[in-house]
Amino acid sequence: MILAKIETFALRIPFKKGIQSDTSAWGDRNSPAADSLLVKVTTDQGLEGWGEAFGFRAVASAKLAVDDLIAPICIGQDATRIAPLMLEVQKKLHVFGRGGALSFGISAVDIALWDIAAKAANAPLCQLIGGGVRDLVCHASLVRFSDPALVRANVRRAIDLGFRSLKLYEIALPASRAAREEAGPDVELMLDVNCAWTLLEARARAQELKEISLKWLKEPLWPPENFDGLAELSRTSGIPIAAGENVYTLMDFERLLVARAVDFVQPSPAKMGGVSELRKVFPLAATHNIPAMLHSFYDGPGLLAAIHATAALGTADSMTEWRWFDLQAPIYGDALRPKGGRISVPQGSRIGIDPDPDVIRVYRWK
């Protein structure tokens, strides 16, 4: 099969008006929508594969990377030689950096190629990379609400829908405390502060957060590559540490793990190179006895890639991150939703489900 066409679709899907996350997402009242970048790869035999790049404010840059840098290398190449092709792309483009928007674009194309591979094999993706379980535990990944009353209300909504593990994005202690008070002692809480603190600040915050009984504290330090600082915080805080979303290469994952910087490693399929690179992290983590708990703050093919990789390569500790948003139109509509805090692994002959064409048509950037 020869790669004939690569297309990019930048989407901007607003939050439902009047819903709490409409004004609370990211803690930024000027971001009333979720942006994402989908990539469709088509072969000369008519098979289509879908991928997703990390979005938000990077959509325009990732689109440019795919359209102007990655696609010209890939067009005309053999679609079945995924690993050699992706290595060629990385080598030819490394001068532009090994992370950021370029890596996001490579991730999207790689995921789309694996979607094609699964369709060609008439098997779900998880079978191609190792088999695996048929459903997975989800943790509900909320937005930053800041207001303790809003935190309480949304924690209760998630629990009432069956989630027993919730991830918060709160910075201030009162908001996290409100979540624990509402959830009670039997619900797992995680906290992601998006690289907010210095090591000195994080030490003090960790002491405050002990009362919350966190399953993990994610990315507490700036800069995120301060692996030695993460290791020290992990040793001294008494709170398990998670990181990896902002790690892009296998060598850097090795450095992260050798430093004993994390208790949970969190590679991101739509950031670090797609399925081809993602599947290498699982055995690497296993050699250090560290669970891989994927970052999948997406609701398109990036999420499906995480589901399939976790189903095939994860451990009993692994969970899927479910982006718990109030969007006007999810990319897959109602075709992909957790029930009782668990999500079924799509079993069709592909990565899962093709995006809803009506959603692409209505919410594509004009």
C-alpha cells in the first residue's frame, strides 16, 4: 500500500453554554472551546487511517508541521513500513527539534498509519501489538474549577456516573480539600498541577496536600525536565509522583526512570510519536517496576491509541484517562463512552471508530 494523501482537520468545539466547564476550563475564562487536530491518511488502495495531534494552542503549528514538513516525506512511501518510515521522518526533521508541535504532528501520522494497519489486518489495533483485555478502568479527568463549590458539584457528578478515580487540576488547597470532602475516603483522587512549582514550593505544597490522600501528584515541578528534583520530591514528600506527558524521546524516558523520579510514568501517544514510540515505553517501565499510566487528555484517535496500547501492554495498575468535558459535540458522538467508570476496548478492524463527519464539517476551523 502506498501513501497517497495526508489531510489535516483543525477543529474548535465549544463547551456547552451555561455548563460549569464553559467558564472554568483550564482556569481560563477566555478559552470557551477545545481545539484539536485530526489527520487523515489515505492509501492508493482507498484505506483511510485517522490520527490526532496534541491540540489546544498548538493546533496551527502542528498542522503546519504535518502539511509542510511531514507529509512531503511520507507521500509515495509504503504504508506498511511504519517504523522505518517514522524513523526516516524523525531523522530528516530532527533539526527542527525533538518535541513540541513537530512531535505532535509525527504522532498523528503514526497513529493514522496504525489505524490503516489494523484495517488491513481486519483486526483491532490491540491485537496487532499484543492482544489484551476487553475493557479498562477509567479515571475522570476534570477541568480546573478553582471555586470549591464548583469542585464539589463536579466531583459529585462524576461519582454519580460511576467513576471511582478522579483527576483534579486545582492549584489552591481549598479546592482540592473540597474534592476530598465530597468524594469521601474510598474514591481515588489524583492532582495535576501542570508544572506549577519550584522544588522549594513543591515541598511546602506537598506537606499541605498530605491531608488529601492523593494517589499521585502529577508534574509538580518547573521545569518539567528537572528529573533529579522530581526524584527528591518523591523521596521526601510521602506522595507518589507522576510525570511523562512532556517527555518526548525514549532516551529521556530512560533518564526519567533511572533517576527514580516517578512512581507512575505517563507517556502521551499524541505527543511523543504515536503508537510506534509509545509501545516502547511499556517494557522500559516494566524493567524499573513502574506502572505506565498513559496521558490521554483527548477525545479523538489519541484517546483510542491510548486505550488500545493500555489494553495490550498495560498492567493491572493501568487506567485510561477520560477527558470529562461538556463539549457541544464529542468527536465520536455517543459511540465511545465509559459506563460505570469502565470503557470497552473497540474490537472492530481498526483503531476503534472513525470520527463523525458531521462534527468535522460543523466544527472545522473556517
